[in-house]
Amino acid sequence: DAKTTQPTSMDCAEGRAANLPCNHSTISGNEYVYWYRQIHSQGPQYIIHGLKNNETNEMASLIITEDRKSSTLILPHATLRDTAVYYCIVRVVYNFNKFYFGSGTKLNVKP
Amino acid sequence: DAGVTQSPTHLIKTRGQHVTLRCSPISGHKSVSWYQQVLGQGPQFIFQYYEKEERGRGNFPDRFSARQFPNYSSELNVNALLLGDSALYLCASSVQGQETQYFGPGTRLLVL
């Protein structure tokens, strides 16, 4: 089921940009890239999603490579409250498809 | 606006017992999905319901069942509890089941 590969953990200094990579080399043309995060045993929080174009919202930016085989989630100015596990998920949107969560990346934001 | 709500927040049961977990979706959302998250792992899909019909089922035993009510709320039932059922149970809702899912805070179940 695993369709994405993410580093197990990353560190980031508070106030700096956090760049979280995700590899999805087997992504299909109709699969979107979704990002969620989970802060210490709370429910996962939706961050952003995209198909092929770069996307930006109030929380983050999503950069998808031209071949769509990888993407990067960017938190422009990380704060301590951004410390969480970040999940990258690929799924077909227009279908009753489950969200498959891998192990994610534990982002540690340090003062 | 209220998000997805789940009850209870915490629950302790003993092996062999039965448990019912409840979920209320975001207003206007007609689909509910259930996930199990064991400590240290990502959430695992259990069920998805849309308009009271099951639309997807994960690799879980028949001890797990669910249903959705006319008001789109949902219950997850687990029979004959095992120690391994101890986990955070998450409910997520979406408008019609095919879009972004929004998660509730979860119910933490401990089986002794």
C-alpha cells in the first residue's frame, strides 16, 4: 500500500523555513498529493493538497516537481507549535478511496 | 463552526467486552470514515460510509462494524475486545466522501 517515502525525522530552527520532502515515484496521473500533520496524539490536521501546480495557503506551500514524482511541503516560518508528525499521502480524489497514512516525518522545531 | 466531534474522549475496557464509539461530522458533510491509530504508527483505515452505505472497508476483522445514521453521524462497534485493540480511534468527515477529510480529536481506547 505504501505509495510515499518520507524521512523519519527532521529538525528545524524556530523562525526558519521547514522543507519537508516526499517521494511518490509511482504516482498516477489522477492522484493528488495531500499533506496532513498530527500534533501529539490529536487528530490529523489537513494542511494542503495539489495535483500538479504549486499551491499555497495560509499554512504552507506545496511544491510538486514537474514529473510529479516528488514534492516538498514548506512551512515558511516554523514555530514551536509546528512540531508534529507530517504525513504525505497520494490518492485519487474522485473516488471513494481511503487515505493511506505511512509513518510520516517527525518535525522537531527547536528554539 | 464546529468540527468533527467524537465521544467519549477516553475509554477503558477489559478483554472480551464490547465498545461503541460515536462520531458527529461537520455540518453539511455526508461521509464519515473511521481509522485506528496504534501508538507509534500512522492511522489505518477501517471503514468509510456515505449516505448510510458502506463505501470502503479496510483489512480489519469482522469484530469491527459500523453504521451511519440519517443525520450522518456514525458509530463504530468493536466486539470481543483484544489487548491489541488498544489505540486512538479517529473519525473523519468529508462532503461526499471523495474530497478532503477532516479529522476529529479521536477516542483513546485502552483494553486491559
